[in-house]
Amino acid sequence: MFFKPVFKLGLFHNGRTGREDKLGGLPFGLPPDRWPACAVCGRPQNYIGQFHSSDIADLGRQGRVLFLFQCPDGPMCESWDRYSGANAAVIVDEADTAHWPTAAPTGVEIEPEGIVTGWEVTEPAFCISYAGPGPSYGANHEGDNDPEGRFLIQLVGQLDFKAPAPDPAQTGAEHLHYSGGQYGMDNLRFEKPPRERRHYGDWSRGQSDLPGRPSQVVVLENGDWCVECANFGGGTAYVFMDDATGQAFYFSER
Ligand SMILES: [Zn+2]
């Protein structure tokens, strides 16, 4: 069986325990000295998300947590490549986890946060996030590049939500409304938040003075909406576990 995560935008999630699987925001329980730097440019990596060992994502030992990171400059440092050192899949055993959110190193961009509130049965496909028996690769995958590890989960860099969409006063983000034409994409209307937002860099996924909030929200004609939360180059990230060493790794492909 394949299961896809059901997300709730972090700012709408109450009753947080720290044990939630999630993407974006701040890591919970990561020892600060385990926050990875990019092996190419030396900058601290951006936190992508975390998953706790469960029947859905078995990390080989109960209580283990998987933390995912990538270099903020993915195109320059080749963060899609599992061997580049520009991404990281950090496994922390339960005894080593902290009991609080981990402060981000100075200058780190905080990605929009989506909390996993449940898992639903899905068909496997290339461009969706899911856990299950095996990955779904895209058209560019070369068969002889199949990794030797045990598949855990695949992720896309986007959080999808069902209608109704929130309004900019709730998110503080700029909302992009698409409508019209065969694919509902012909017209684009921008809706600004009531107060000017700050965000990382010239363009980025997250707000800088309200970390974990999206900078932009895309709203479709039917009210479904989405938020970009990681840069996998428009492709999918594949996370694997090496049970012999207790290490995890990932790469992304289109
Ligand atoms: Zn880098």
C-alpha cells in the first residue's frame, strides 16, 4: 500500500506536540550540532522537513527521526545529487533527540511549514509525495542508477491543500489567483496581503520576519491551493535508508 501525507499549513495547526511529521518551519528535536553545512559552499543548509519512525516510514529503530536538508543554492551546489554534500538526510536516535525546536543558524532561510495531519491511501505516481514499497521515477531516470538502499519516501517541493483557500489577511502572503482557459491558467490576478511582507532574497518561498509562513500562495479556479516549500528543481526527491549503517540519503530527479 502507498500512503500520501495530508498537510495542514503550520500557522493553522494547533496543539503541537513536536512529534509531528512535517515539512518546513523549524526542526523539532534536532541537536544543534547536527545541523549540516553545505560541503560545496559552506553555508548552513535549509531545513526541508522531518519524519518519525513509524509503520509508514520505518527508520529501522523506534523513536528515530529523519531530518532532511538542502543547500539554499541548489543549482550552484547541485543539491539534487546524493553525493554532492549539498543535501543531507540526518537520522537521529531517540536518546539523542532534543525536546524543543532547534534554532536555525544565522542566515538560514526558513521554508513554509506544512504539518502532516494524516496519511491517505494513494496510487504511486512520479509527481506526488508518498511512502510505500517503492519509488516512482520520471522520464529522465536511468535504470542503472537505482540506489542500493531501502526506499522510505518520495517528496515534491509543494504543499497541496483542498478548497476553500485562506485569504491574504490570514496567511500574510501574496496570493496568486489563476483562472480561465482549458487548464484554468489563462488569467492571473495578484492579491496583496494587508501588510507588506518580507521574504528571503529577491524571491523566495518563505517570509523572513514570520518564519514558516509562505511568501506566496497559488489559488486555483476551484479553490484548491498550494504553497512551494522546497527546491527539488521541479522534480521529486527520493529518500532511502541504508539499514546496514543506519544512515539515510536522498537525491532528486525530474
Ligand atoms: Zn551550497
